[in-house]
Amino acid sequence: MQPRKSADDRSRLQKNVLDRRSWTTREELRIAIVTWIERTYHRRRRQDRLGRLTPIEYEIIMTAPATQAA
């Protein structure tokens, strides 16, 4: 990952998770961070193994033929 991209991601995480509230336990914070990464970051990031599509774009392409066949 490029340094600038990494800094942007950290600032988004800071703004959208860490600054929103105080966390009672480290476990709550860990779950909030993992949830944010899975819901926000991974769904929008283009994946090399998916032909440079986002996971959502890939899912749409792959489910359309299955829906039409049914």
C-alpha cells in the first residue's frame, strides 16, 4: 500500500470510528474497527483477484447470470 493511501485510510478510520465515541473496553474498539473495515473499506476497494472490481461490483456481475438462469 502506498504511504499516502495508508494515511488517508487511517484518517478515515479515525474520523468514522475512533472519534465517534469513547470505548469501554479494547474488545469493543476492536470489534468496531473490524466492522468498519469489513463494511466500508473492503467493499469499496478494488481487488486484483476480482479483475480490479470492487467486491460489490463482482457480486452483481456474478449473481446476474445465476438469477437469469433460474
